[in-house]
Amino acid sequence: MRALPAALVALTLALTGCSAATDPPSGATVESPAPGTVSLLSAEQFAQAAELPGVVLLDVRTPAEFASGHIESAVNIDLNAPDFTARIAELDPSVTYAVYCRSGNRSATATSYLLQQNFAPPYELDGGIVAWQSASLPVV
């Protein structure tokens, strides 16, 4: 089961050419991502996206990282846990997820996986919670 994260990394690399991340212009109103894409958002834009109706925050860090501070109302599903794919399969694929990790690497893998599983196009926090905290946004 430890091969799962490596497989997800390989999947991310394979999907890079198939689905591009899109960056809204700075200060722009956050809109739904285009089909088959991930919207890579600044901390401020991600905060706006998190407030949109029906958007679910998904933290893909470890439980210890999550416990040390996370964005309010986020759901924690550890990308590197053996049950990651099973837990993702329990989620509603029609919901828009706003995904983040520590610095952006794991969230890129997770958002690519969501697209592969035919989930609604997700938002991704550029720079992860490090960027969020650098922007002086709150964690709980």
C-alpha cells in the first residue's frame, strides 16, 4: 500500500499535460474552475473561494500537521495515508473542493487525482498553508 503515493505522483506528472492550472488575475473575483482544470489561487483568492456556497475545504496534510493549525471548517484526508483513495471515494464528486497542504506539492497531487476521478474542477491554494499564514489569514 505504500506504493500509492508514488502512483499518485506519477499520475500527477502524467496529467500535467492534460489539465492545466489556471490563475485568476490578482484581485479578480473567484469563479468556478473551467472543466478539466484546477484553479491555482493566491491565499486571498482561496479565502474568497472558501466562502462560496457549497465549497468544501480539503486539507491533505498529515493529522499531526492538521492538528498544529488548519483553516477553519477544513476536512482532513491525508494524501499519504493508505486509505486516501478510499476516503476520497466517499466524497461527493459534484461538490467543488478547495484543496491545500503545507506548501502546494501534495495539494497538486490531490487535485490531479480528483480530476482523474471525475470530480468537479477544484481550487488549489498556491503555496499551501505557508502562503495562507504569510498573508496573515487565520488558522484554528
